[in-house]
Amino acid sequence: MKFIAFIALFTVSCLFATNDDNSFITKYEYGAMLYKNPRGIGCNKCHGNGKNEIILAKYRNKKGELKYIKVPPISKVSFEDFKAKLKSDKTESLIMPTYFLTDNELDSLYFYIQKLK
């Protein structure tokens, strides 16, 4: 009897379940894949979990002053700024690689970044 009740409950839950993403891979999973390896080197190599500013490198300039190359916390960037930075002319930043991501890839990547813990 319990088995029949379980089957009935399972069937009803399946009928009323809403899953907007019927694709083979979810938007989150696709974003995770892109974050780890979009086109050769992953975002995670420089941005870590995306929540904190990271010092990527330290160096001394010609005056002997200690300088840093810092990577911003990308989870706090608006989608408009995120998209603009990834599609911008790379003469502005000689460190950030050019990935040539599509709008769909940028959307999935940003979705994943916003969900990072």
C-alpha cells in the first residue's frame, strides 16, 4: 500500500513539476563548464570563486616601489559591465584574455558566477 501511495505521489509531482530548462545541460552546468575552461584557460585560474579581489602578481617598478596586479571580484559586477569587459578591445587590459564568447555563453557564465558560493 505504501508503494502504491509513493508511486501516486511521484506521478503527481512529475506532472506538476516545472522545469524551464529541458536541455541536455542546464544553464548552471554550462556556465560552470565555461568558468573552468572557456577557451583554453579558465576564469577560475585568476578569479578563484569570484567573490574576492585577488592579487595575481607582485612586482617592483623602476623606482623600487612594490606594485600589485589585482583581479576584481567578478560576482559583484553588473551584467552590462561584465559583458562590456569581455567584449571590449583588449588594449585596455593586457592581462584579461580574449575569449570570443557568444551572447549565450556570456549569459550562462554570468548566471553561474552569480550562483557561486
